[in-house]
Amino acid sequence: MPITSSTLTNTVLTIPAPGETALKEKPYPVCGPGFVIIDVAIAPVCNEARIYRDHQFEWHDSPEHLGHEGVGTVAEVAAGSRFSVGDRVIVFQGNSCQECFVCTQGLSPTHCLGIPYEGFDDGMAPQDVTAGLLGIEKVNGSESGGFAMARYRLAPEHMIMTLPDDLSFEHAAAGNCTLGCTYTAAEETGVKAGDVVIVGGVGFIGLGAIVNAIYRGATVVVLGRNDYRMDLCRQLGVAAVIDPDDDDWLEQIHAFTGDRGGADVAFECSGAPYYLDRCFTGLRRYGSLFSMGFLGSGDYTVSILNTVMDRHISWTGGHDVRFRDRDGLLRMLGDAAVQRNIDILTTHSFPMSEASDAFDTGLTKNCGKIYLRPAE
């Protein structure tokens, strides 16, 4: 019998219990209008190591629905598609409505008004939302493919872009939760040559923030204590690594900022109050703080008067790549110096069949970005 989509299955990664992974065979995805099926080459690890440890899921995840980043090759298209079988693509996370204020202004798809974050605390069931990744299988009537950690993935056409021929999957795969969300953060905060940028709470997102700031000609000062990751920071070309426990940590930052009295921009990438406090303190007046990390939905106490208003600090945050930033991001990913840095910060690669080893490695924190390869 010849191999066709009707005879194929889809291998999906699952986390059935804390500290356990398993591969599960599911039906091959069903692809409706506006979607394509992708043979996934790389599915980078983001929050899945924490899920593996704690078995606590965000609203868009479940034990059999994992992963939101990825690159691969188009394997099947619906009638009328603007893509072709064989196209190499990057998949941006989410499935936005394309019609709301956020979508029509070229903003970030994970902030689409089709995802009613404001209603979740009022008892709304996230499972009923069709704008996020959970909705992809529903709208296609498919039993698999809505998420990245699978051999075959369904993707909305408006959430993918064709890769230039000379851009490898390994470099393009950094374009979501490493260099992608941090590209948008750097754009929104206006990082430019001559700026001093603090990066605190360094994991793979922090490493991406460093690469973006250096790409724009900024001087980067890192606050961190993990020896492995601080060595990566030095390899990326930061101006200084400062132990935030040092008595003179702030004076060390000020040595780079001159009469500005603090850094121009801070990227806080852990969500830990410890690093948030130091990022706020290290900023100059009229500085900007961009949050890219979080520790669940816990509160953080800040003095509106003393910390924000008196010093005129702008504080914002976000999750992903704005629509309007995608072209610029792909150009950056093609830069030779950026690709060198991607090679440095991407420290591990595992077959998806060895996902437990990948997640265990992530939990050690002696790593940068980790890639899973679903076909292996």
C-alpha cells in the first residue's frame, strides 16, 4: 500500500505525570482552509521543562498538547493555499483572529482579543477559546497537530513565514521565545547604539535579549549568578557580568552609564522579585523596564510613587513577536554575527524520543536554548 496522509499517523510528545514523558501515536492531522500541515524539524523547549517537573499547565497546554515554537517543511496544504508543499517555514506561536484591534494594528498574536484573558478569573473555560493553540485542532476537526512537539503540526497560514534559502532551521528556530519575543521587546523599548541595557534573570530568553541589544549596538550589563550561563553571556560579548549580591552592584552599573545615573533599558527575564527590584533600581530616570519572565500569577509589590512616578519609569511586558516585526526579525536571523551567537546560546539538541533527558537538562539550568527534533 502506498504511503498517503490517510495511512500516516502523528507521533506526539506527552507528559502524562510529573517527571515522565511518552510518545503517543495519534491520527494524522486534518487540514482545513487557511491551514497547512508541517513536518516539524525543530521544536524548541520553552516552559515544558517546568511542566515536566511540576505537571502544572498554562491555559493553552495539557499533558498531550505541548510546545508552541518551531520550524519545518510544509507537507500538505488546503485548496487555495498561498504556500506550497516543500516550503521551509517558521511557525509563530498562537492562532489570532486577524480582525480585532490587536491583529489589525500588527501587534502580538498572543494578545489578540480573541483570547479573553480578562475572563479567565471569572470562571471562563480556556478550553472553549478558539483563538489560541487549543483552537487549532477544534476548527479543523483534527485529533492531533495543534501543538509543536509532534512529528506533524497544523499551522494557520497567517502564523507562518517562508524562510530564505540561506537561513538554516537551526538559526530560524531561535525566532520565537529566544530572539523573537526579545526582538519585539527591543523594538518597543527603542534600544539603539550607545544605550546601556541591563539584562537580569538570564535563561534562554535573557540570552536572546542580550543578542538583540548587542545587534543594535548597545552596551549590555548582565545581572546573574549561574556560572554556566554567565560564561555564555561573556561569549556573546556583554560588557560586564555583575553578581547582584555584590555590595557595589549598582555602582558597577553606574560605571557604564556616566551622568545618566542608570541604564536606559532593563530586560527582566525571570519574573523573580529579586531581579525585578534590581532592574528597577538600576534604571536611570525616564528609563524603561520590559518584563519577559514570570513565576505564575503571583503579585509583585512596587511603590507607584517612589519607584515609578518620581523616577518616571515606563514598565511593560509581553510574550511574543508582533506581526509588524516579523520581516525585521528574519533579516536579523540572517546576520552572520547573530547566527554566531545563536550557535553559542543553543547548547543542546535532543531527539524528541529523548525528551526526558532534554527536560532534565533544562532543569539543571546549565544550558541555554534546547532543541527537540521530532523526526528523530
